[in-house]
Amino acid sequence: MEGVHVIVGGFMSIDGKIAPADRRGREFSQYMRPEHEQILHSIRAGVDAVIVGVNTVIADDPTLTVRNVEGKNPLRVIIDSQAKTPLDAKILNIKKEDHAIVETLIVVAKNAPKNRVEQIIKNKNTGVMYSSGLNRVDLHDLLFELAAKYGVKRVLVEGGGEVRWSFFEQKLVDELFVWIMPTVWGGRSAPTLVEGTGFLKAKDAVNLKFKSINQVENILILWFNVNH
């Protein structure tokens, strides 16, 4: 998107799964070595905001901080149309850094339950942004507000599959990186890197331009630019 550079990234098995059929992505974290964590945290340190969906927060309880490398923590943004983020989630309970307006921003739809929003606002490290969308978060609106209010120029969309699809569907993605681990998990209901309704015609599919490939131990890291 013009004004905000959007990077989408993900970690998957060779058959495209980002979690087992029970959708607990942390099961895949055992394949991460310190070298991999350093690379991921370097990517985080190079953006102004990291975006995830609420289902990722519920399933994996991530912190999305920068560790093991030098660099500041990016603004953490949760797309959560109905304010379902657990109040005890790690991402809501990280001490605010001096430079930050807020540590974590929860983006809700206009019709989000007011009592849930009020509970979230009580957390001094957390901000709430109302989207212009009635039932779901408007991503164009979100990127515009992140740039205007928080000075965001680069964002990293880390998950999950439905959120990645939304960004691709709306043609907001500039770069994609994929980490491929040499395992096969299968699972008819196991989540994939990009979910959603999907494209039905070749003319609508997102075309990529290969950028680079790197092998770190047994994991392949591929980068692509998105053809607009």
C-alpha cells in the first residue's frame, strides 16, 4: 500500500501447514533454533509494527517482542473485531517502553462489545482503535491510521492464515517471506499459510517475483516481492 510497506511472513511445513490440526502453532516452535530466532527478531526490529489476528493470540499467546538482537520493540497490533483478546494474554502485559505511545494496540470493529473494550482500556499499556468497519476491521483504514497516528512506515503481518489472506485479497502486500521446515504434517483441518475463501481464477491470484533463498540449518527461508 502506498505510504506503508507491508511484509507478510510465515513458518510452515513442506506441505504448507502452519500448525497441526489442533491449530496449536507452538508445536512448530521446537524446530526453531537460536539462529532462526535471531533472524526473525531482526526482521521484527526492522519494522514499526507487527500485526497478528486475535486467533493467533488465543492459540499461541505470543509476545511479539524483539529479543536476542539489538533493536526496539515494534508496536504490536491485534486485529480483533469483537474484542476477544484474553485480558491475561502476554501481549497485553509487557511493560511500556519510554518511546512508545502504547505497547499494544487492539483494533476492533464498530460493533465490538463495549464492556469488553472497557476492560481492555483499563490496561495502561494497551490502546484501542475503532475501525470504520461495522463487523470487521477495515485494513485500508488501519494502515492509514497507523501511519497518521503512530508514524508507521513498515509493518510485518505474522499471522494467522485468515489475516494473511485478508491482506493478500485486498492487494496490500509488498513482500512475502516463507520459512519452510522439512517435515510433513498433513491434516485436513490443519491451518495453512494463507487461508480465507481463496481465489478461483488465475487472473486474480497474487503473482510473486523471487527475491532470495537462504538455508539456515535445515530450514529454507524464501523471500518474494509481490507484483502489483
